[in-house]
Amino acid sequence: MSEITIVEIARRCGVGVSTVSRAINNHSDINPETKKRIMEVIRETGYIPNNSARNLKRTDAKCIAVLVRGITNPFFAPMIEVVEKEVEERKYALVIRHVESNEDEVDVALELEKEKRLRGIIFMGGAAKHSADKIKQLNVPAVFATIGSDIADDLSRNEYSTVSVDDEKESFKVVEYLIGLGHKKIAILTEGSDTPSIVKLRFKGYLDALKKHGIKPDEKLIRYVDRRIYTFGNGYETTRNLIESGEKFTAIYCISDVLAVGALRALADAGIRVPDDVSVVGYDGQEIAEYCVPRLTTLRQPMVDMAEEAMKLLFSIIDKESGHKHIVFPGELIVGESTRKIK
Amino acid sequence: MSEITIVEIARRCGVGVSTVSRAINNHSDINPETKKRIMEVIRETGYIPNNSARNLKRTDAKCIAVLVRGITNPFFAPMIEVVEKEVEERKYALVIRHVESNEDEVDVALELEKEKRLRGIIFMGGAAKHSADKIKQLNVPAVFATIGSDIADDLSRNEYSTVSVDDEKESFKVVEYLIGLGHKKIAILTEGSDTPSIVKLRFKGYLDALKKHGIKPDEKLIRYVDRRIYTFGNGYETTRNLIESGEKFTAIYCISDVLAVGALRALADAGIRVPDDVSVVGYDGQEIAEYCVPRLTTLRQPMVDMAEEAMKLLFSIIDKESGHKHIVFPGELIVGESTRKIK
């Protein structure tokens, strides 16, 4: 098994060595079917391509770390895929580190710095506020993905990068869309914690949109889910409680698509038709929004573009071609089948 | 920030130090609300609990590694949560390592052994066949989760553990259930690769059930998805192709719930009613099966029990209280709203 070479892989696949190399190095000029077959043979034989082997075995391999808050959170999956591809293209090693609920991601990053030949860090999710002292201790550039606000008080924004949408503005847009459809009794499923977070910005967008259109926020329609905004169950239970409370509402704005899928199910179980009786809107533009029944109206964050930009920015800082930046992407309101004009 | 102590956390939360300690150590005798509040304060302050700090900082911390094939695969999320909890309770450090598509998980494990004070490995997913030589090189016990068949040819089953359902038998049960409802034209969405995998076992269960009931498998109803069986898009496209082919079918058996959700959406787009016109069944019993509309009939793998058993087994092998074992869990057919008797 250990004698498998790239020549042997090429022979088994009936292709040239250069084709195998193109497959391994993710070149675009290769037939996807051929590439798939080559990668399967590589896995079957246990062959380790040279660059992967080098990355694994050389303890001095240059390395990028991705710190993901909540590995069970589907939101970051498309971003992680992009990061893997970009890191591989640059011949860096990649460490994906899950941050546990009782850990601080910056502490984890500081530890990783000691152990690894780390060149840069991407933070995905996590707290919106950190200790300025700790951030300053980081010796490698850090890009915070999906968080656009100030990461720490008393810290210049020149000391870190962010790639995000403007959550407050985009959320305002979502609620204004519902108001434009004639909705006034708009319930919201949001997070209850007082910790600064991007969800807080979305909630502010909701309040501002109501205010602009002269609608008084109704405390009874503001529903707080458990901390975890990416569980179907929280969306389901919170919506069921809202329904059972007897409060009148014509629309529900959910602060994540995952919550919205739970809301759709709770409405279906209560015999409430979407969008005929109640409109439902999500936030994030995750894949599930496109596949649930009815298709969900949502605010799409351009996750792939954001991840690509985060990697480009990180590498340009590593290469000293750029300083830190704060890049804001526009969100896109995707109108699905879950919203309609009020009757 | 670095001066925060457990006493300060307790003061801020208005609880005793022992309560904070119970929260940090995941004791069960604590009010969940209180625990939540404490964990939030811990995150806000950046306080590092002693045991986490020790695990992070001591390079000799005993460590368990979880190697996950496909971090973007939602299937393993509930299992990872259990592993985290169990590892924390045992005061081990946890390394979650994502295995990339061109890596061999056993190679990755062999590398991790060199770097870390590794005591045991849990493999989640990945290839169903490995090199016996490589497995033998592992110096710490390995448990393969969700794969029950022989991991390597020419290797005694005493050299590794498995925790799984009997995929062939459970799949047989699913298809027999459909046949019992009167279905004969049962399409299947399965994986096309020739690599040994648990999906192959499920496919065999399908063929065996048809055979037992005298139904000749129809090549035109056997539909192969791209390698990745956990994408909505693959389920959607493959089902759309099936519909557009004009072949007659009354049921679709999808080899994963994620594929089934894509199938539901494709059927809805074609104006085909589920279950009135076509029945749909998934496999896995993932959370989405419970929340999609209609609720999905599926084969539930007891993922939480399996993960708990895998950890118990791994630690009992580490503690030399047990040798390797092969534990098979029964699956459970969950009847949802997506299947009905044929008219």
C-alpha cells in the first residue's frame, strides 16, 4: 500500500500523470467526471498526494486556522468549503478548530499560535465583542467573518479585518418588505441574550423599520428563542407558544432560516396556511431556504463571496500587500413562496 | 480581563462558586437556566475555566481525536455534541479534525498520534475499507462510528471497534414497509461509486427486499446521485430527472434524509402530491426529517445512543477494562406524513 505512486494512480485511472496532478491540485482544466474517478482511486488506494503529505508531515508547514463557533451550525458549511479550496491552492495547511461553548475563541487562537506555524486566522461566528488586550496579543492577522461591528472597545479597526453584511440595514430591508406587503402585526423570533451579537443588530433593524412606518412594537410579538438560533426545535417551540398565546399576527420574521423552517412546521401543525394566513421570512439564505416547502423568503448573505474575499484579504495581509480592511457585502432579499400581500 | 476568577463569575451571576463549578463541569444537578446564564457570563468576561485552560495549555493533556469525514455533513452533528460532553466529563482534551476529500483518515490519525498525547480515536464516516497495515500501525484504540462491516481485509475484528446499525437489514425493513403499503414501482436514489460504503449495504437491502417479494428491480428506477449523498441539490436534480424521464413510480426511497428533502421539493415543483401521488422515504432520522413539510418517513439511526456507546467503549478500552467490540444498534422506522397505502 505504501508503494502507491502517482504513476500507479494514473495507470489505474487510464489517464496521464499530469491529469492526476491537475486533479490533486484542484486545477479547473479537468473534466469533473475524470477528477471524481481519480479522487476515488486515490482514496481507495490510500495514496497520499505529495503536497498533502508535505503539509501533514512537515512541522514547519505554513498554516491557516479557521476557528468555528458551533461545529453543528450549518451556516458556516459553505464558507468552510471555500476556505479549504483557497488554502489548498496556496499550499498552506489548514486547521479547522471547533470552539466549544465555554471557550473564548481568541484564547484558542493564542494557544494555536504557540503550537503551529500559524500565518493567519479566520474567525467564523462567535462573540461580537472581545478583549482588546487579547486581540493585540495575536501575532498573525485575523479576519472576523460575518461580524462587521467593532470587535473590541478601545481597539483601532486597523488591527483586525471584518467581512460581513450590514446586518442592521439588511434586517431593516426585510421588515420594510413585509410592511410593503401590508403587514403591521409582524412577530419576530430573535435571541434573548444581552451579549452583543449580530442578532442584536438584526433586531435593531426590525425596531427601526417598524418605527419608520409608525408601527408601535408589540412586546407580545417579540419572542425570544433559546441562545441557539440555528435549531429547528427552537423555531418550532417558540412559534407554537406564539400561536397558543392567541396573539394576532400576520407575519413572522425569523432571525435565521433554521428558525424559520421550525416556524413553518409549527404553523403547518396548527393548520395555519403559509402564505395564505401568515407570511414567514427567514434570514441568511441557507440552502434549506431553497428546498423547504413552501420555499422561504429570506435575506441571502453572499457566503461564498464573503469567504473568498476573506481569504483573499487574509493572504494579501500575510503577503504585506494590504493592511486590515472592513468589507461589507450587500445582502439580497430572495422572495420565495412564504410571503404574500395581506388580504 | 485576565484577573477574572471563578469567584468573580459567581458574584456576577449571584450564585455560589460551587454552582459555577457545576456549570463548568457539566454536572446534571444544576438548573439549566442558571447554567445558561453562567456560561454567558463566562463568555462575556473571557474567563477560562481551570480545566479547559489546563487542557489547552498542558502539552501532555490526554487527548481524544474525532476524525470527521465531511465537516459540512450535518449527519454527525448530534454525535459530535455527545462526544464533546463525554470527553469533557473525563477531563480529556478533544481534537476534532476534519478529513478532506483527498486525505485518508487513517493517515491523518497516524499523523495526529505523533503530534499529540493521543489516547483514542473515533472515526466518523469515511471509507468503509482501509489498509490493514495502516490500522495496525495505530498505537491507540480506534472506534469506527456508523460503519459495521469489516474495516480492512486480512485484519482481525479484534483490532478495532465499530458502532453502527445493520445498514443492510434496516434498509430491507424500509423497502419492505413500502411494499407492505402496496408499492411495487419503488425508485431509489443512491450513490453511484463502486467504493465499498454503508450506502452499498443499503442498496443491497433494497434489492433483497424487492427480490423476496418477487419484484424485479427496474434499472430505470435506480437513480445514482453524485458522490455526495448529503446535499439537497443532488436529491432535487436526481428526482427531477426521474420525473422528466416519464418512468412510472409510486414511491421514492432516498438513501439519506437530505436527499429526500430535495426529492420532496422536486415533486412539489412538478405538482406531484406527497403522499397522495407518490410516497417518499428517507434514511438516517436526521432532525430535518421531523421538521420538513410533509414530515418524512425515515429510518432513524439512534445517533445519540451510538455516540454515547462509542465513547463508553473507547474509554473502557483505554482503561483496559474491555477489548474491542462490535456493537450493532437497531434502527427505528419512523412513519411520518410522506408515505401512504397505494390507491
